[in-house]
Amino acid sequence: MFNKISWIIVVVFMLSGSITWASGSLVVRNNLIDPSGKRSYVSQDMNLYLTPSEKLSLSHAATSVPKNDYLKIKPFASWAMDKNWSLIGGYSTDSTDSEFVHGGLSYFTSLGKSDTLYVSSCYYIGLGGQSDYLDSFLELKHDFRNGFALALEIAHDYWFESEDNWLLIGPVVHYKISEKVSIFSRIAAESDLKEVNSIDLRIGLKYSF
């Protein structure tokens, strides 16, 4: 599995290197996760976004949990159908041999001069006996126009075979340091829709190019 992950990472970076003229962003996130009744742990995310054209976006997301020797990668792409709607499709694999392909839609719109709404929903199909699931995300963001912005993030996963639910909800504070660099922090609660399972603290940085 790690050989497969390594080859995918190499291919993605070769492709990104061949389109270095594209605009995009790099987002790095560090997460402190405190599960109920268990020891807390740290996970790290690194996401690369490239926009070689007005319609096409290429992305590569990687998540690692050093404590558990866990690594997950997810290359995907999106295609803008108009100024609001986009198609999303991609693949993911991790160090537990879980593999999925996914496809879905995203929607982005401005709600006045200072507010934006982003919604996405993707269907994940398990390739190795894993249960299919639906992954949905919503972000409602208000820009204070002084470098600060406040957002509300909601994420929900539903597994069709087990009928399990996972819900994350929490506020995010963004601060724009410069035209290219911004930082953000989020505190969120995770739940199975019956009780809160963990509290997450996230600190991140976004670099645009």
C-alpha cells in the first residue's frame, strides 16, 4: 500500500510541476483531536490546489497521523459548469488499504458584499469491500473587510451499509496577513448524532500563488 501511495504522490507532483504557471494555493493544517475517554492525538493535513484554466482545478490532499503511522492521500479534480456549480471527481487510498472513488457537485455563491456560501456533496464508492458513503460539507463565511473573516463549517458523513453518521460543526476565524498569506483557527465538535465524541482544535495557514 505504501508503494502505491508513494507512486501516486510522485505522479501528482510531476503533474503539478508541469503546470507551474497555474495559479493556486497550498493549505497546511494541524489538528489536535481530543476523543471522549481516549488520549488526544495530532493529525496533519496538506492540500495543494492548482487552477490551470478557468474551468479546471486539480487538487491533492494528504492527511497523516504520526502517532498511528497513518497516511491518506486524495487526488481529485473539479470542473466549473458555470460561475456557481462545479463537478468533482477523484480517488483516495490510505495505509489501512481502504480505497474509494468519488464524484459529486459543489456550489459557491456570494450572499451580498460580505457573505459567501459554499456547499459540496460527494458519493464515495468503496473499491475493496468498504461501505459506500456520502460526504457533505457546508461553509457560511462573513468577511469583516479588515483582514478578519468568521465562518461556520459543517461536515457530515453517512455510511449506507451500517447507517452510521458522523457530524462535525464549529466556527472558524480567518485572518489575512497579506495578499498571499492567511491564517485560520477552528474549534469543532464531532458527533454520531447521539452524543459528542470529540473536540477538535485546528490551526492552519494558506499560501496563494
